[in-house]
Amino acid sequence: MIPQAKKKPRVPVHGVLLLDKPVAWSSNDALIKAKRLLNALKAGHTGTLDPFATGLLPLCFGEATKFSQDLLEADKTYQTVVHLGVATTTGDTEGEVLETLPVIASDINEEAIRAVLLQFMGDIMQVPPMYSALKRDGKPLYEYARAGITLEREARPVTIHLLEFVSYTAPFLTLNVRCSKGTYIRVLGEDIGKALGCGAHLNALRRTHVGHLLVENTITLDALIAMDEEQRASLLAPVDALLSSFPAINLSDALSRRFLQGQRLALGKEEVSLPEQTGRVRVYQASSGQLLGSAQFQEYAILAPERLISTA
């Protein structure tokens, strides 16, 4: 009997990988593949992309997973191609065609489209799709949908910060969208089609921004596979890449020890450079430059620890 080769033990890996997710891959499958390639002990993603979608998928490893919630809450930006005149069961190319309607050039032109887009700017209500991971009685909605069951869903508030007309060559409408968390671009595309009177589904979807992170800084899965382990590790952005939009506070060694013990610190009389406003901050040890975690900078110069980095 030939002995099986021992699996290489997973190791602690800390940082953020900006992946350009390929089409047809689920976000979880892409995460599992990247985790295996980096031989990482712990990993998580920061919000899913549909399998048919591509673009920016930030993957967090090790200590960075403590801050993944920040990107879940962040605004997202997409470029999408809406196929007017064809409605599908899923609102994208993966579903079956439900209805096909003519896209009449005299009625659906750039002027008409721009007028309709204005209806979806700002704070709007959106009904989540049945083909989604939202759960009802412990089961995701897409399982009900696949069984042919449609459930009532309450409309939820979302915000469309930007809905930019890019181009229109019938029946394909290209848009740039910047939106709040919880926005379904598939539903937005369907609703635009309904408002135009012809129905629609998404032909393509690409995520270009998550918060302050950009798709221009991503690496493809194929490129990652072609690298050796050392090259892959060099691609990881530091943990504080997820916190770079927050002000920084640098603490002395003594204050750093107290902060890592979870103590609230009164900084008014300390020789510490403080932010002008209260709110979320990132905290470092001044002598080493090491990230200690995130905190809330409160009134009266109180620093309240939030999520702490393990320094062991």
C-alpha cells in the first residue's frame, strides 16, 4: 500500500488580498481556492459577488478577518450592462427567460432612459430577490425559489449615490452604480426595465470599488495560481489597509499595553496627537508602528477599544 503524502499544515497568514473574481466562480469557491494557495489557517470574504459577476473581491486572512465587517458596511461601485426587453427568473444571465418584449427605439431612447434613471437616485425602497442568500426560517431564499416557491419579501431601504448613464446600444444599457450595502444591482436593473415598460435583466456585472479599495489593484485567480507561495504572500496588503480611511492615534508603550488589555483610556492629559473629531480610529504603538486595533474616540478624549489585534 502506497503511503499518502502528508498534507502541508496551514499557517497563520495575516493581511488582505484583492482578488479579481472570475465569472462562474462563487465568492466562497474563490475564497477556498485562495486560502489553499496561501496555505492560510483562517480566511473570510467581505461580501459576496454573484457567480456571473466579476471584479473586486477583498479576501481577509488571519487578523484581518476581525475588520471584514467594515467592508460589508461600505459603499460599493459597479459597472453593469442591462439587457432591456428580456426578463429572467434570476434577474441575470443564469435564469430562464420569463418574458420578452420589444424595445422600440422611438419610445426607449437615451432621453427616456435618463429620465427613468432619475427615479432611482437617492434613498429608495427595494424588494430583495428570491434568488438571494437572505434566509427565511433558517433556509436561504434561493432554495425556496429553486423549489418553485415564491415568498412575500418586505421592501428595504437602500441608497443609490450614483446612477450614471454610460452608453446605450439597443438593447444593451451600460451604467455605473455606486450604492449602499444591501443593494441588489439585479433588482435595480429589473426595476429600470419595468419603469421603461420592457423588462430587463443584467447581462454583465463588474464590481470596481469596495469602500476605498479599487479593482485596479486586484490580481486574477489564474495569476495567483501561477505564482509560488512566497510571491503570493507578497501580494497581501497589511491588515490596516481595511482601516486606512480612519484617523490614526499613536500610543506610548505604557498606553499600548493598557489598550491591548481592553482598558478605556483618557488621553486628554497624555502627549498624544488626537483627531479633531470623535468617531472610529485606528490605533498604533508609536515605538514599533504596529497596529493594535480599532477604537472609538469619544468625547472628553476617551479612547474606547473596539477590535484588538493579537500580538502574541
